Amino acid sequence: MLPSLKRAAAVLRDADIPFAVAGGFAAWARGGSASDHDVDLMIAESDADRALVALAAAGMRTGRPPEGWLVKAWDGDVLILIYQPSGVSGSEEVLKRAEVIRVEAMTMPVITADDLLVTKLAALSEHSLDFEAVVRTSRELREQIDWNDVRRRTSDSPFARAFFVLAEDLGIVPLTHDTVPPEGG
């Protein structure tokens, strides 16, 4: 999947389409676990059509699923999701905050650890309540995360609030001044 990430990033870069690596590869680029699911790239919604044209011109198969916030490309059998994620307002701001990181000898913008965690927490719902990936990413990248910023940006989500209770009890997130540690803790 790494060659597909590099290929898609080069296509978007050469087409002057602002993007940033997101999802599992963003975590991996920042020192987390390797991604083995798909390639996630973030773009501004206004650039979706240009991105599809550029990727198709590079020989990738493209598609526009019904979600509206997502477009897809396939480099062979590798799925590349290109999107404006839910829960992150102003994807242009997220793209501006992205940091250029060397990813296997190629530099590319990668969303910040804060934005990565916000997107993961915003994706939690009654129908998709998998804390495993969020806990793993949080544990792996905890030194890079501004916990107060993430907590503030996700405070409207009951699932994010539940995550913070869990993460505090696991010692991933520092206890806040209004958090009562468990007995014996």
C-alpha cells in the first residue's frame, strides 16, 4: 500500500491539489502502527473533481460513492479514500496545519496528531463504536497530542467524552483537575 500512497501523493502534488495524509498512514508516519486497510488522503471538498481527474489521468480507477464527502480511487487493488472527514470543521485549516514529514524517502503533508485523533473520535457512533483503534493511536502518539485541544474540539460528542474517561483510567491521558481518580489510584 505504501507505493500507492506515494503514487497518489505525487499525482495530487503535481496537479497542485492541496492534500494531507490522514487515517492509518498519518498515524504510521508519526510513529504509530503500520496501516493495512486503505490509504486515506484529505483534500478540500472543492478539489474533489480535480483530484478524480488527475488520478484517473494517472491510470487509477475512480469513483464517487453516495456519501458526498468521499471520493475513491484504486491503484490496482489498493483503495485510496479521498475525503473531507466528519467532525473536523474547515478542512482547509486542517490542510494548513498539516506538517510535511518524510514518508519512505518522499516528503508529504501529514495531518497533525490532534486532527488525526479528532477525526477518529468524531467517527464514533452508536453504529460504529470501536475504541480499539482510538486507544491504540492515542497510546502510540500521546506525546504529540494536545489533549486539551482535542478534548475541547470533541466536547459535544458523548463517545469522545467516554473515550476520555477510558483513556484517563488507562493512564494515556493526564487526569484533568475535575477528574476524580478511581479508589486506590
